[in-house]
Amino acid sequence: MKSPYADLPRLDTPYTLAPADRERFLQDGHVAIRDLASSAEIAAYRPLIRDVVTTVSGQRRTEGKVSGYASFFTQVTNVWRLHDGALRFVISRRFARLAAELLGVPAVRLYHDQALFKPPAGPGTPWHQDQIYWPLTTRRTVTMWMPLMDLTQAMGTMVFASGSHHEGALSGLAISSDSNAFFSGLVRERGFVLTSYDLAAGDATFHTGWTAHATHPNAGSVEREVMTIIYYEDGATIMEPDSPMRQVDLEAFHPGQRSGERAASALNPILFSAPQ
């Protein structure tokens, strides 16, 4: 029997990365990539991802969902394991190849995905660094943040502290009012340039695991719909968790793995590997 999702766009065709965009990514720790997915591709996948978010949040299911940030957004993780159609979006070879090219590595694995939907009048997401959560030995990590609808900055797009990734871990604080106060002060103290973008559906930002970032509040009248995918270089190993947050992530996203092992559980498939 033919799969009901067989006719979805494959998202495999390569995207030509401009050298200037990679240089900007290396220098600033983030970059905006325009038209990474077409309007037709987004139109095909958006309702599937919305269905997953509606189902998981409506049923208060724990599978695939990480709680704790309900005041900032509705968050559903590992969407690829919850819907066969959404799976095709997450395992996109086009997206993963671009992630590998930005990182300068031959192959990347999936860490996890997240649907992040921010309601109207939803507050800004506090300043933080992602990699304080990840029990990985590598700095070569990157998050793709792709809106499923056109977004202005007033609807809750990302704001980045350009160049902050060069300094590695700046704080061990989880996403919270405390992390927001700390990084707000640090941005002023060190004079980081703040960068944000208006984005069309199918555009995407990419930022490293150590790039400090936040989001604007959603001052719009509609829910902000975003899909994210986190990648890391193949060959990275598991570190000994040095915080409860990393212990939680180890158990959730690298089940059964221990420190020193190659980070390659069944939840971390290779999504792109350059031909040898």
C-alpha cells in the first residue's frame, strides 16, 4: 500500500551555500539563510507539524514533550518519532547538508528536533546558551530555526549576541529569569552586537550551541509557528554529565549511552554524510 505521505516533497535537493554566509556564521555564531524551503514545501509540511503540536499539547502527553517552558512557548520534541510525515521534514538531506557545510564537517547526526509554538502575547524566551544542556564533547553543534509562517521581529523571532560563541560556556543557568538577567547584563558589559531578522516561511536561522540568544515577545495576534532541528558532528562522544540538565538530556536523547562512548544512539541517526 502506498504511504499517505509518499507524495510529500523530499527536501533532498542541495542548497548552494554562499561563502559569505559561512564566513558570517563562523564570525558571528549565527546566520540567516533565505528560501531554504519553498513556499510549496512549507505548505505541505506545516499542517502535519501543527497536527502533532495540537495532539501532544491537547492530550497532555509526555512522550516527545519536554515540560518546564509552558509560559514561553508550546514545545514538542522528537516530532520525527510522532508522525511519519513530519519525519520526512526532520530527516531532510538538504537541511542536514547545509548544517554540515556550516560546521565544516563531513557528516552530522540528529540531536533532536523541537516544534516551538509561541502564543499571541507570549513573552520573549529568556537569554540562554543551548549547549549547557547537551552532554556532548564537541563544539561543532548547530540549530536550524525555521518559521512555518512569515514572521516579523514583533512576532517572536530570535535575537543573537553576535560573537558570543567564541567564549564558550558563559553561564550554567537554565532558561529562566535568572539567565535572562545574567545575559542581559553580560551583553551590556561586553558590548555584543545584537542581531535579529524578519523571516519568511522557509527561511531559517542557524546558530551554534554556544551562541547566546533569546527571542522577542510575540506581540502579534496569531500563534508563532517554528520548527527547529539540532545537529552535531558525527564522531562526537558523550561527556560525563556535569549538571542535572545534562543528565536529563543524556537519558532523553542518548538512551543507554555512557560517557566516553560515541554519541550515536538509535535517536541520533546520521542525516548527512558527504560522499567519500
